[in-house]
Amino acid sequence: MTEPIKKKALIAMSGGVDSSLAAKKMIELGYECIGCTMKLYERPEEAAPGERTCCSLNDVEDARQVAFRLGMNYYVFNFKDDFKEKIINKFIRCYECGITPNPCIDCNRYMKFEKLYERAVVLGCDVIVTGHYAQIEEKDGRYFLKKAADESKDQSYVLYSLTQEQLKHTCFPLGGMNKADVRKEAEESGFVNADKPDSQDICFVPDGDYAKVIETYTGKVPEPGNFVDKAGNVIGPNKGIIHYTIGQRKGLGISAPEPLYVCEIRPKTREVILGSNDDLMSRELTVADFNWISGSAPTEPFRCKAKIRYRQREQWAEVTPIGEDRVRILFDEPQRAITAGQAAVLYDGDIVLGGGTIE
């Protein structure tokens, strides 16, 4: 009697503890697992001690060691050209247009669940597996993306672009766990990265200096402009619009009797508009490129909760669909620093309804 054929899983391994334990969990579920790390860009120098990013040679080696310990095949996939086109170039274009992008969301959308999904199909894998803290639930053939059990680690916000087909072929084994238990089990399993710090910075901006990265990639120094108040009065010079984002207070180099914040960026005139914290408060926004996880847009306005940044608590709002891929959101209460280029994500309790890019 022949043994049943095992299902195959492609594990996206960053070198961190989460994806490592996700691999172990899938093996325990009976999957034949293949580990992989995506090579996404060339680092000018390798990570310095204490640098909290991913994709370094040390990360690749950590992932390889865990895969070896688990008896998995392991590969490094070169996706550098795709990453430069889809993520880095878009990042640069957005800042040059006065928009603040979210490259981590784009990386999930275009790299993990598009390019890696294509590679999984070629390898004959049934599912893609990541260490994200989120949950997938299937009911009557429909798939739902839900928050993680540990809400302090929940990453559902950055996964709003997932489709029904992708959810069907994706697993998040850590969605029901908390981080302390993940580290404990990784240590008990002898993983080399059990105590490794979480990556926090954008991988290709390890020191947080976005403007320096843009100057390095483009070879151009941004043209300076002026800081202008709400009445149109020039307050002083700015260093170029790529140095600023909505809501920013620090690093302006402006002396004023009251705190000043970036309220608007005008790329055509290179002006950065400064105002008070009250000037940053607003209730309404429109969202483009909206992905409805159910696969279809509602036809009538409805109430739900929404959030406009990763660490924000969801807030009550009325949502009006505009065609298939745009929505208007009217919050019950004013929100601070609604920023073009960031994501707005809708929630019905623990279920993610979808999300898109703030216009």
C-alpha cells in the first residue's frame, strides 16, 4: 500500500524567528516543506551589529541553518530586478511627488504574494507560508483574512491586498500564537535565531534616512523650496520635498513660538505648508486601488471601522464605495495626519474587508 502524497509548502524565510517557527509548524502538520529567502536588493555594506532590518547575508545564513536543522531543502531566489521596479522605483517616485509610500505593503503584494506565488506554482507547492501574525478562515468556500490572536503583533493591515485565490493557497501558522510563546518554542527547538530582534526598519533604508537613499539611487540632489504658512507667507527655506512627510515636526529647522507641523506638500512649487496640530485634523478621505478581499465591492454605503496607519486603533466610519476600486471614508471623529500614499484598511470586527491607497 503506497503512502499518500504529502502536500508541499514553500516557506518564505527572512532569517527571523517567526518564519523559522512557521516552517516547523508546517512540518508538524505533515507538509513537505521547502525553505526560501528572496534576494531583493544589493546592500552597499552588510548589516552593522544591532541593525534591525532583514535581507542581509547574516539573515540568509540564519534561515539556511534553520532549514538544515528541520531537514528542508533551501533556496535563495533572486528577485532584485522586480524589487527595484515594483518597490524601490515606486518609493522614489512617490517621495518626489510629495507622497509617503508604504513599501512593506507593496513588498507583500508584489513580491511575497505575486512573484513568490508564481515560483511556488513552478515548484509544485500547494501553499505559501509566512511568519505573519494574521489568520485565515474558510467558510463555505469563501476565505476571510482576520486579525492575529495576539493583537499587539497583528499584521493584517499590511496584508489587505490578498485575494481569494491567494488566501486559498496561503498559511499563517503563527496567527493564533503570541510572540513570547513563539520565541520559547524556537529556543526549545534549538533555532539559532530564537532571540534575534525583530526587523523594524524598511529593508533598503536601514538607518531611516529616506532622502539619502533617494539621492543615492537617483544621483540627484533635490531642489530646495520654501516653507510657507497657511496664509501663504514664506517662513524660510526647505531642503527639498523628499525630506518631509505629513505630520512631521522634527527636523524642520524652523524657529517659531508655537510648534509647527507639515500639513501639505506642493511638489510643483516645491513648497512645504506648515501649520498647527489642529490643522492636521480631518474626517474625510478617498482611497484608490481598493482591494475587496471578498472579490466584490458593496453597492451601498455602510458602517465599519477603519485605520489609516499600522499602529492605529481602528475608528468608526461610514464608507461609500465609488465604483469597483475606490471608496470614500468619513470618520466619526477627526483623524490626525491623513497622508497620501499610506494605506486605509477596513475592518468588520476581526475580519479585514479590504484596503487601498489614500489619495
